[in-house]
Amino acid sequence: MSPSRSTNITIINNTTLTLTLQSSELDDGIWSQGLSPMTTLGPDSQGTCQAESAGILTGDAGSLAYTSSAGTFTFSFDDPYKGSNSYSQSAPSGYTISRSGGGGDNAGVTWIITSD
């Protein structure tokens, strides 16, 4: 049976930095089997992970933080059972994160990291 809510996350690192997972927190749901957060993202690479609801009438929500020589990059998501999905992100000075997608019950969101 598929989850009632899921968030498939792709992070594209279009920089020369290596990103190392500092934390992966879930306020709601579980990491999908075989799709846990990537521990490192090398320069000019991408990675995918997925969170999903873990019960009836529930959603998924959480955050990822990656450290680098430039500072910390954060990514947050919330795909509730009822209501609108929401996302946020932050980057150290000199870097930008753009986001696309993220709608629907089984959402796919892509974050792209670039240098300014």
C-alpha cells in the first residue's frame, strides 16, 4: 500500500563545495525504504531522498542540514494530510538555493544550489 503523503526530495549541488549531512530530522513520517538522506553531496552532483507518512490520516514533515567549508545549507518540508505543502531553505553568504515543484499529496521537490 502506498503512503497517503510523500515528499521526494532532489538536491542539486551546482557548486565546487562538498556537502556533508549534519542532521536529518522528521517531525512527521518516516524515511522511505532505500531512500534515506544522502550522507554527502560532492561538487556538481545531485542526490535524492524521500519521506512518507507513517500512519492513517498523517503527513510527512522534516528538515535536512548539510555543512560545507562555506557554512550550513538547510532544507525544510511539510506535506500535511490536510492543508497546503510548505518549504523553506537557507544558504550561507555567497550561495543561493532555488526551489521548484512541491505540490500535491505525493510531492516532488527540487532544490538547486548555486554560487552567487
